[in-house]
Amino acid sequence: MAVAIGVYMAWSHGLIQAAFQSPGSAIALFFCPPFILSIAIGPTADAELALVLLVGAMVLANAFLYAGVAAGGFFVFNLMRKGSRRQA
């Protein structure tokens, strides 16, 4: 979640352009795929509710993404570990 918040802070302060407009945004999309939502709203939106919804969606989606990757990695690690115990 810290990655998503960091990406949002950099985007809102103008360090990163929206979605595909700079190399920095490509890096941000690699680490935080929900950053693609930045196309839908500009970094200086007038409605505070829109920004809150955008940031909440980015943080929550990124958290679930990394949790899924970690669970998958844990599953594969356990399969590999059990397989090596049987061979020994």
C-alpha cells in the first residue's frame, strides 16, 4: 500500500505524468498497475470526493494485487519444499 500512496503523492505533485505520458509513468504502472486510473482524472481535480475515491481504489487494488502475488509465491514455495523433502 505504501507503493500506491507514494505513486499517488508523486503524481499529485506533478513528478509523474498520467498513465502513458512519460518514462516515470511507465515505471509507476509497473509497480502500481491501478495507476492506470490516473487517465480518468487529472492530478488537480476540483472534487475532493473524486480524489478520495481514486486514491482509495488505487491503494486497495494494489494491496490485493501484492497479496495475491505473495499468496501465489507462498504456495509455490511450499510445493517446492515438500517436493524436496520426499526426494531426500
